[in-house]
Amino acid sequence: MFENLQDRLGSILNGLTGRGALSEADVSAALREVRRALLEADVALDVVRSFTDRVREKAVGAEILKSIKPGQMVVKIVHDELIEMLGGEGVGIDLHAAAPVVIMMVGLQGSGKTTTSAKIAHRLSTREKKKVLMASLDTRRPAAQEQLRQLGAQANIDTLPIISGQSPTDIAARAVQAAKLGGHDVVILDTAGRTHIDEPLMVEMADIKKRSNPHEILLVADSLTGQDAVNLARSFDERVGITGLVLTRMDGDGRGGAALSMRAVTGKPIKLIGVGEKMNELEEFHPRRIADRILGMGDIVSLVERAAENIDAEKAAAMAAKMAKGKFDLDDLADQLRQMQKMGGMGGIMGMMPGMAGMKDKMAAAGLDDKLFGRQIAIIQSMTKAERTNPDLLKHSRKKRIAAGSGTDAAAINKLLKMHRQMADMMKMMGGKGKGGMMKQMMGGLAGKMGLGGGMGGMGGGMPDLSNIDPRQLEALQKQAEAAGLGKPGGGMPGLGGLPGGLSGLGGAKLPGLGGGFPGLPGLPKKK
């Protein structure tokens, strides 16, 4: 969503960091460009004005203009103010109330309230181990109650039995009573929406609030609607009194202005963001992480959390054991490609790695998109078990058969085999004897720079065991990474020399990322 804004701000701030000294005129010119970039991203005018005023006030001070690296100081000020604009610290759903905790979902029709209600219920039941009851109060939209019932069945969440003819307020009262009798911890009320705000809708919301006494009132807004979403939030807050915001479709290609404006305009925290259609594609909103992504500083913490959710620890340990012996066949390569797809593909992973955001364009230009992964997996699946274990068997006639089976050609098969050979050689180097192998040395060096100790699962290196780290410790890990030079724009990864060549297929140094690199490491928590 923030790609255009990221590109604009990145080029503006890179122009500042490349200079030895800055004058007030330089700062003013850069802030004019920042102002224009934010307005083009559909951020509210008064939010942009106050943001640039605060940055100018701090950036034109004598200690900045005379500092050793004034450009980097300006980047830091922009980064800090961006975090402040987004809300400072992340705020989750508040469940500190007598059970059943009532969560009321409000918003316009089509914003994704029903799906988001099911996602929140799924998140609370799987992560917080809460017993959740969902109830649909939407008596106007055809099959709205049935939709929530089916979503509940998919996610194994209890839903209130449907009784036709009841009013929304009566359903709300019945849901709270049923939750008390059923021993539920949380009850989620999915209210009706309209195509636009009108008086009957607001009266209905107020009545439901009065009858159910909700602890949380979450406004669900479509992040693609821009400034309309800001006006919507203001109206609902004035009439109903919202406690937080949930932004849907954050994986879309909108300009991101709503996310940047809503917190500043309403003063209400953005608690959750929807990043996809699947039930588990709902994330907590962390202002620091979003600011890091916008300024191209990466987001190691979210990458670790995403890996923890998607990587099977047993498979990772088995892969590490094979790597230690220097073994890496085509089945292993296919597993790695599938894990990369689960974690958001190369583009998603690169966008979260510090200093690597700019690599996405280079990868796209080199034809390294996520469709390539699908084609490579199809090639591997078209081989026999013997061929996958021993690629040396693949002569011309076998390649012809595999190409026909996978809908590719011999050239694509040869590229895949070349990539596998390079990675297999790397695995031998990494798992080789002598001082514990290159992998142990590299990981030990990285951990040393970040001030971390602890074992690395089966590899005996220096990466910490991430299974017992809570989000606060992960935030501290991010800060340590920044202090070690990982979080600076263009900083690259230590020990990899900034990755001038970058990736297999782009030439130059190769990343183990397509194979046994990040997705294959043990020490990560098991899938939940």
C-alpha cells in the first residue's frame, strides 16, 4: 500500500543523506517535497501541515545543521514524527473487563465488518485461547446472518442461533445473555451498515450500545477510501464513541493516506489491519514498524513473527540437519520455495528486510517475481522421486518429459538446475567442517554484532531461540539491529557486504534466501 510514498520519501531523504552539510534552504526544499508526497498519498491537509511544521522546528535547530551527519539526523526526525503521527505505541484489543467482554463492530456497508469480526474471533480463540461468541445484528442485508454463521463454522467459532423477526437491539441483548450462560469470554456484535452515514443508522448504533454496554467499539474502515474514511471515523466517534479503528484491505494498492490521517484526526488508535482475505491475515498495527517500512528501513520483527506462524519447526530442524551434512536436493528446494510463498513471496520478504526495499524493482526487472516460484515448483513436481533426489539423472529425454508435464521448456529446467547446484554448493560450505562451518560463523558474527547469545537450534551458532521471545523483546531486537547498522536505509546485512549482486539469478553474491537461509532455520516456534 505504501510503495509509492516509500519511493518518494526514500528519494527525497537519500538526497539529504548524501550531503556533507545542510542549510535551512536545503531542509525547507526537502520538506516541500515531503509535503507534496504526503498530499499525493491522500493524507489530510491539516495532518500534513502539522507534521511538516514539527519536522521543520526540530530540523532547523543549530545542533542539526552542525551535526556530523545532518542528513541522517533529518531522516531520524522524519522517522520519529511519522511514528508519532501514527500513534506512538501499538494498542491491541482491550479484554480487561468482566466476562463476557462485548466488542461492537461498526462501519459502512462493504467495509468488511463481517469478515473482520470472524478474523478477530479466530485471532482471540487461537492466540489468546478465549471462548468467543459471534452474533450478527444485520437484519437488512440479505443472508448477512447466514454469512457470519458460515464463517463461524469455518473458523470453529460459536455463533448465536438465528431467530427471524428480532430487532438488532433484541439480538444484542440475547447475545450477551447467551454468552453469560455459555461461559464465553468474548462476544462480538456484527452490526448493520449503510452505503452512507444516515440518522437511522446512528440511532440504531446508539440503542445497541445502550442495551449491550460494549467494552470496545471498533470502527471498520476500508483503507482504500482515502479521506472519506477520515470523515467517517469522525462522524462515528461523535455519535457513538469509538474506542479504536480496524483498517481493511491494507494489502491493496491504495495510497495509504487514510492510515496516516485517521489516528491523527480522531485521536483513536488503529488496533488492527487486514492484510488479506484469509482468516489469519489480520495483524496488529505497530506505528514503529509501519514507519520503518515507509522509510525503507525494513521490519525484522514482523518478518520473524510471520516466519514463526508459517514455518513448521520440525521441518526446519530436519532441513538444518541435512544442511549440516551438506545435503540439499530438489525436494528441499521445493519446500523452501513454498515457505517463501507462505511468507509473502520475495517481494514481501524483501520489503521487510532492512535496506532491501529497493531490491524489489531489480528483482522484477530480472524476472524474479513470485510467479517464477510457482513455475519452479511445477517443474520439480513433474520429476520422479529418483530425479528429485539425484538431479544428475536429468538428461535430454527426461527434461523433454518434465517440460511437457510442467508447461515450461528445457531452458527453464536448466536455470532451475543451475540455481539448485549453486545452492547445494553453498549448503556444503555452510555445513562444512572446520570451525563449525560458514553458517555458524556468519550467524555467530551477526549475533555478536547485535549483542545476542544463545544457541541456534541444531546449528550451534549464535542466533537466539525465537520461540520464547515476546513482542516487546522482538521490538528490542529490532532496535539492536538498527544499532548494528541493520536498520539504516541502504545499510544491508552485516557479513553480506550490502549484497551488491543480491540474489541467485541477479549475478554477484548469492543469498541463501531461496534455499536454506532464513525460512529454513530451526529455533522458531511451532505453527500455532
